[in-house]
Amino acid sequence: MQRMITILGPTASGKTPLAAALAAEIGGEIISADSRQVYRRMDIGTGKDLADYGAVPYHLIDIREPGTKYNLFEYQQDFFDVYEAIRSRGAVPILCGGTGLYIEAVLKGYHLSPVPQNQELRDALEGKSLAELTLMLKELKAKTGSNMHNTTDVDSCQRAIRAIEIETYNIEHPTPRRELPPVDSLIIGVNIDRELRREKITRRLKARLEGGMVEEVKALLDEGIPADDLIYYGLEYKFVTEYLIGQTSYDEMYSRLEIAIHQFAKRQMTWFRGMERRGFKINWIDATLPMEEKIERIKQLWQ
């Protein structure tokens, strides 16, 4: 069975056309790793560019209604359902996107818990010291038989409270765990020069605004999705919503959004560099190479 290929890179690096062209050539199907493309009718702002896929099957796009909050636990479960189905068909799974946390979670096989927030418990724990919270957590973990991750569970009060919340929930609602294994994958990074990336981001933002992005957000507001829910999705939805509800002018919305997307691309690259430090081998390919050459290089690495 052929191993999976992962194509990652910052926004505007050309990941999607590359993944689609590669999939068409090797009999692949694309699994999106984008935390906002899961939402229906949020097309222009999330940059779905569905025309790029041509006849290539794609997954985990348009699977949730706007206004809901999709999380990493759900993504991991959904990814594995799709991944196993693609493999059963003898096709090649190609994971493609820029949400580093989603990519890392499925490649590493994070063990996550579907635990909702418990506001009552949070309120009761507020004001307790880290030492007190750590002691409480140790006692709870002794009851559930789970391991104490000294550094990660209690490196802040906030994380300790979340860990207590999870352990309390697990005592009250024992759930069968679906252990999701790490996934072996060739990882390709699309490397785009900073200045070219900035230029592409600016050009793309103008095109999206001219292509109806403001109207898209207005339609979501008109169908009754609360402004706060759209602001929660960040970037385009945050800034355009603030403009539409009269908090900012059009020019201010544009300039703040442009800066925010540049900052977002920089954070994406920081995450990918962090993945390399955490032991992932990313094979970087120059974004400006001709498509045929990029595909040839990936095939050589993959075979």
C-alpha cells in the first residue's frame, strides 16, 4: 500500500493546485487540512478554490454549518474515516493544507479527548494556585489511572484546569477510546519567498474582495448567523464582519485584514519550522518551479 503524501505550506504558496495536479497524475484523493474550509457557504473567505481540484475527489470540505465550532478532536476522527476509505479503494491519500496543528495531530496520532467545557468547575477552580491545581490533578489521575505529563499538563493554571476538567469528565462519563495511530507520510513543504508571498497575498485579497467576499459574509449574517460567531473564525470573517456591523470603515478593514493575513502566513511558517524541530522531515520544494518539475520531484521522493 502506497504511503500518504502531505503537502503543506503557508497561505498563497500554491499548495492546492500542486496537490490536485499530483493527485490527478498518481490516482490520489485529497484530504483537506484547513480548519475553516470545513464550513459550507464560507467559500471566498476560506479560499476553497474548488475549481483547482478538477475531477480529483476531495474530502473534509463543506462538512459543517457556519456558526458551529469544529475542533481538533472531530477533525482527527473525520480524517481517519476518510483516510481508511481512500486506502480501501486503492487510491493515494494526499493531505493538503496550512493548519499545522491539524496536520501534526494526524501524523503523530495525538490522543485527544472529546471533553466539553465545564463552566461550573472552572468557576470553582478559579483563583487556586498552580500547586493546588497540580495536587488535585494528581489525585484525579490516580483514580483514572492516566499518566501525569509533568511539563505539559501543569505548565500554567489554565492548562491544569483543562486537565482537571478532562479527568473529572472521564470519571463521570467513561467512554471507549478510539486509539488513532500515527500515519506514515512523505511530507512536502511548498517554500515561497517572503516578498513573493506578500505580493501574492495582497493580489489575492484584492481579487477576493472584488469577487464578492463582502457579499458572502453579508449573506451569512442575513441568514441569522451571529456576528460574534463569524468574528470567531478570524481573518476575513472577523474583519469583514466588523466592517459590515459598522465597527470599522472599508479602508481600515482592508489594511488591518492585509496585515493580519501576512502575520498569519508568518505564524504558519513558524509552526512548520517547529515541526522540523519536533522530528518531522519536511522536503521543501520551491514554489516558483514549473508544475511538472515539482510533481517529478515529489514522485522521486515518494517512490
